[in-house]
Amino acid sequence: MKLYNTMTKRKEEFVPVEPGKVKMYVCGPTVYNFIHIGNARPMIVFDTVRRYMEHKGYEVNYVSNFTDVDDKIIAKAIEEGVSAEEISTRYIKECKQDMADMNVKPATTHPLATQEINGMIEMISDLIEKGYAYDVNGTVYFRTKKFEQYGKLSHKNLDDLRSGNRSLLVSGEDQKEDPLDFVLWKPKKEGEPFWGSPWSEGRPGWHIECSVMAKKYLGEEIDIHAGGEDLIFPHHENEIAQSECCNGKTFAKYWLHNGFLNIDNRKMSKSLGNFFTVREIKEKYDLQVLRFFMLSAHYRSPLNFSAELMESSKNALERIVNGVDHLKRLMDVAQEKELTQEETKNVEELKALAAKFDEAMDDDFNTADAVSAIFEIVKLANTTASADSAKAYLAQLKDKIVELSDILGLIVEKAEEILDEEIEQMIAKRQEARKARDFKKADEIRNELLEKGIILEDTREGVKWKRA
């Protein structure tokens, strides 16, 4: 299996730190609003990487954090007149719901930054002790010049950055020894959440959070660190500096980054009015369609989102779903009998196409080619399967399509039809659970309905539902 490593700018054979195990850290969202489709891309992409690793027999320890203390969260809390914790708790819950709807598996651990403050204070203290960080009036900075390899991930010219940053220095930043030094700890401002520390009452900088959480839940050396390419500099660069200076070891062996997502060939931004949340997409499409769309291009390529491409993805996914459904109907009437010579030959072709799927995924997770291999199996099924086929032959075709689709996180078996009356009864039970504040039970009912193809929407007028 070959992975493209951002650090070396080439594909490398994957060799884990510990045989049979994969330690993987993926930077999660800052939770101050509903996640947008830009957030969705790394979630879907690296969930697929994890699924494929598990398919290959690896035991994957998958850690993805929630940044639950941040300027944007604080600003939202002030705007609504509530606590920052209330904002982050609300949107972590909503994010987890969107992830479930996209069939993104929960991480092995979803750490919260605010629950790891003590570890951050410890790491900052270590860095100060080793001379890699310094305190100026309660603000602690990392000393980038002391880490000679600073810039090795982003391959940036640091002298150019320094001269550029010097002209951009904002008020209060001139207390830094070097323009590229970054904040590890900052003093509180009025009305902000804060924690006690040896330097000031305040909160950690963003970069230190991931270094600490990766170390606590995965160890000092990890296999894969992943995220969007916008995080390469400064976030991931700074993580490397902190972690390697503190631990004295290579932080991550492989760095994986997904490409940007554009909307109608333009960068997504609120000012352009082309900013879509996953929740908004769900109003028009089953989120399996969004997942299929995200996997239709190589994860490192820029991806363009448009209504036409989503329609195309919807139709393409339906071809797979209908192919599986057709095979299931044929199995209902097919006889238990020996495979014909022709069917035996076709099974060999089926195995070759499954190998083609693995070959694509082994080549830096080429999901576009992997999807093509699934379509070739669907085509094989559509052209060779009939009511006269042996039941075992039909089962092999169906099972292989479902298995390979599942590795990509695509649900292609239609759920058993559920009656309107049953749906209403389950919604009523969910409402009772919510009134009793049994949110776990309420979420279970929602997910059970989702598995049956029923999408719920909580509105001010009550719960609305529709079939996917």
C-alpha cells in the first residue's frame, strides 16, 4: 500500500510503527456552527482511509478532536448571550449527527480540547524548560529558530515568511523574538473562558491542543496525521515543532492532506453566498449522495461542487443501489443449483474486479478508480444475472458489490420498507425520550429510522420526516 506523504512529496510504502496497528490522528472541526461541506470532505475521505485499513486487517486507533475553545466559539457565545460551553456542546451534538448521516464512523476517541488543558500546561512547561518556548507577560511563545527543521512539512522559505510577517506585525505582537514565533498560551480577555497556569489565567493556543491530544491517545510517534491542505501551514508545521521538541522523536511518519473544495469553480465563502452546510445539503439529498460525490475524485485533487455534479452523483449511486436491488429480487426466485461453466468463469472475473478495487485503493486511496471497479461489477451483474442463474452466483455478485461499497462507506442495500404508521410511532417514542432527557435513546431511534431510509428534521413546528 502506497501513501502520498506531504512531508517527502512522494508516494511511500506504508509501514506502520507497530505491525498490524495504525495510529491515526485527524484534525476535527471548531464547533461554533453547523459543519459545512468543506469540513465534510476530510471527514469522509479519512473515514474511508480508516475503513480500507480495517479491510486490510489493521487495528486502527482513530483519533479526531473537537476544538471547543476558540475565538469563533467565544464570539458566537457573546452574540447569543450564552456560555462558550453551551455553544460547543450544542454544535458537537449537531456535528455528530451530520457525521452519522454521512455514514462516518465515530472515532475511537473524540477528545475535547477543554478536557486536556492540564496536558497542554505540562507540554508548554516542558518546552520552556528545554529552551524552546518563552514567557512574555503571561503570553508563552514557541521559539521557531531553535527548531532547525521548522518548515520541513510546508517546504516554505522561512526568510521570505519572516520578512513578510515583519511588515504585517500587529500591535502587541512585537514582543515576539521572531516574527514566526507562535502562541502556546495567551492571557484571558474580559468575558472569555480561562484556566489557571504558571504564566497567567488564560487559555491555550490552537496548535498545542492537537499535539497534546495526539500524544495522550496515540503516543509520541504516530503513523498517519491527516487533515485539509489548508492546515499544512501553520497548524501542522507548528504541531511538528512542538511535538518533536518536546518528545525528541519523529511525530508522524505519514502526512495526508485532502485538496480544497470549490463551489461552482469558486472558493467557498460566506461573502460570495456560496457557503453550504451539510444540513442544507441534507434538505435536498440523502447524504450518501454527498459521500459518493466526495469519493468520485482523488482526495488530493481540488474538488468542484455544483448542483449538476450532485445530480450526477445521485444518479450514479442509484445505479449501484438498483443493481443490488435487482440481484436481491432475482435471488428470491433463483434455484439452489451448481454454477454453470459460464458462471464459474464470471466469478473469476468478479475476483479480478475486486482485486482491481484493492489495487486502486492501495495506490494512495484512489477512490475514483475504486468506484469504477464497483461499476464494472454492477455491469457484469446486469449483463449476466437472470432468474435462471444459480442462487449462489447471484449471492456472490450481490455480496461483493455490498462489501466493496461498504469499504467506501456507501450504503447500497435498500432498507426494508417501513409503514408511515410505524414511523409516527417511533417518532413519538423519540419525543418521549427527549422529554425525559434520555438523548442516547432519542439518538438511537433517529439512527434506526435513518437506517430504514427515513430522514428526520426537527423544526419549530415539530418533527418532519421524509423518505430518502
